[in-house]
Amino acid sequence: MEGMSYQRFPKIKIREMKDEYLKFELRETDVSVANALRRIMIAEVPTIAIELVEIEVNSTVLNDEFLAHRLGLIPLTSDKAMGMRFSRDCDACDGDGQCEYCSVEFHLSVRCDQDQTLDVTSADLLTADPNVIPVDVANAARSTSFDSAENKGIIIVKLRRGQELRLRAIARKGIGKDHAKWSPTATVTFMYEPDIHINEDMMATLTLEEKQSWVESSPTKVFDIDPNTQQVIVVDPEAYTYDDEVIKKAEAMGKPGLVEITGREDSFIFTVESTGAVKASQIVLNAIEVLKQKLDAVRLSEDTEEADDQFGELGAHMRGG
């Protein structure tokens, strides 16, 4: 098949992994795949967020629209999002978006009957589905320090005596492309892995002061001087930000070519930060699954077009015959 000689088999190597942070290497592929993966993680990995709010009672200082907007931005645990249906595609409720297959129902009912100000937080959002709860509430349940400020929940509104808030909310599956509240990531970045080569012969012609001046011209600590050999060494190549400062410094010193820095075109270093709705590692796995589905759709489309062309030729041949 034409183009098979360019087939690649990308590899991933995990460097650092926490629930809400992941750093990994993506190798043996090109920038188109790396950027596709980044964009899918940001905008097309589904999560669950509140989309519909029905307010029964609101005597707070915030109007209904303001409260609905705040509720929509509360991140919800979304491990089951990949298995849920989009409300527009759900045949169980005819697209109404209020059945167990495509939605999760929340209720909030708080009234202040004391002189002290009462905080209404995400912890007051109650649901019968233990798999879809506010992220901070889930973190509080796992935490051992229940009295810390971080476990009090995200504040929605504050009530004074006599004020009340009672509402029903429907959370649905969505993607960041439709609204940022559905994006599972706080940030996703990737950089080319730097390939740094120092011209040792040219470097040897510099004095120690010139070497020190050149090393310090880098805004990030990429280079250093070995205290024993007094040679310039690369201590952290990934700290290089492609700012060209050391290259400009070398040219200003009359030493162009002192260092050569290029980005490896088949190797990328990714950092993924999650909102907490989905674990960072799961975001990557889900993004790969979404990318596979997209590629399958393209392949199916090409096969359909090829079949249409073949049948078109056959029809023309039959008509001609």
C-alpha cells in the first residue's frame, strides 16, 4: 500500500505521574500527531458538568443566571463520562437529556436560620450517583485532614438570615469544544526535546570569565561550568526555552557556531494538568481512544468513497454497454 513506508509506531514513556499532573515523552512520531493529541486532550475528551439549572427558590444576593453559571463551572468527577451518551444522541429519553444514560441529577436546598453568614458550597450539591460528585468533595473524602480550608468546598453563594436557595440541576456529558466547563485539563503543553551540541574546540579558546558570561546569558540554567575541568557542560537541556539568548551571546562575542541547538522532530515532552474531573493519566488514555475513533471514521469515509467510485464506474460501464 502506498505510504506504508512512512508508518510509525509512537511510544510513550512516563516521567512523572500524579492524579492531577502527568509528564511524559512521546517519541517516534511527528508534530502533527503530537498537536492532535494535545488538542483532543483540551477540547474533545468528554467530562460531566452541570448544564441545566431549575431554580425553585432564590432569595440570595445573586440572580438566577449568575448562580447557574457558577454551578456549571464546578468540576465534577467524570470517570464514567466516556461510557455515557451525549444527550442529543440518547434514544432512551428521545434527546430530552434527563435519563440515567445521559445525565445525573443534583439537588440543593439550603436556608439560613442564624445570624452568622452561611456559606453554600459544592458540598451542598446532593446526588444519588456516587460516581459523579464535585471534585473537591471527592478530594475531601480521601483526605485525612477534614478541618482544612481546602475541604470546605467551592463557595457558590453566601446567605444571611432568612435567605434561601433551592434548586435542581442536571449534569450532562460534553466536550471542551462546546464549552470550556467540559474541558478536563487546566493546561496541556508540549515542547520539542532539545538537542544541544557545544563546539568544544571553540569553547576552549574562551577565558573562564568569558565562559561564565556566556553561561549566565541563558535565562534558564541550561549550562554550567565544571569546577574541576572548567569546561562548559549541559546540566539541564530541557530547561532550554528556544529563546536563542546563548546563540546571540556567542555571536556578540565573535564566536558564531559556539553552540548548536535544534529540536528533535520526532520527540516531544508533554505536561498535562487536570482539573480533577479525570485523572491526568486517564485523560491521555481517553484522548488516544478519541483519536483512534477519529482515524477509524476517516478510514471508513475513504473506504466508502472508494466503493462509491467503483460502483460509479460499474454503473457507467453498464450504461455504456
